[in-house]
Amino acid sequence: MESHNPPHRWVSDRMGYTVPGVSMLRNGRRNPTLSTMRLIESSFGWPVTDQVEYAEGDWTEAFNKMLRDKYEEANKR
């Protein structure tokens, strides 16, 4: 199955975050703060403890993978 990237608007609507803010997170131009990680956890169920493991390296890649998985899951319904 081909993986589809969710639109920034889809992500921002679920997080209550701006589209430009989502874009910067997804492109690695902004690192998440602890409060942003908590927001991601409450919006998508990705635990802060898991996010912290990626904070020093591949957080952006892991974030985008999680979003693709959640988007595909939401569109299967």
C-alpha cells in the first residue's frame, strides 16, 4: 500500500496549531518544545516519552511517519 502524506491543514486542524507552524515542524525548521510534544501526544496519541527518544536526531522523520500512519488509519474508515 502506498503511503500518503497528510496535508498540513489536516495536521493543524487536529493539533490546533497554525499551518505554517506545522510546516516548520514537518520540514525540520522548528524543533518541538515540550508543550508541543504534549499537544502532539493529546492530538495523535504519540507519547512524549517516545518523542523524546527522537529529539536528538530523527524526530522530524518519526513525526512524519506517525502522521502518515494516522492519516491512513483515518482514511480507512
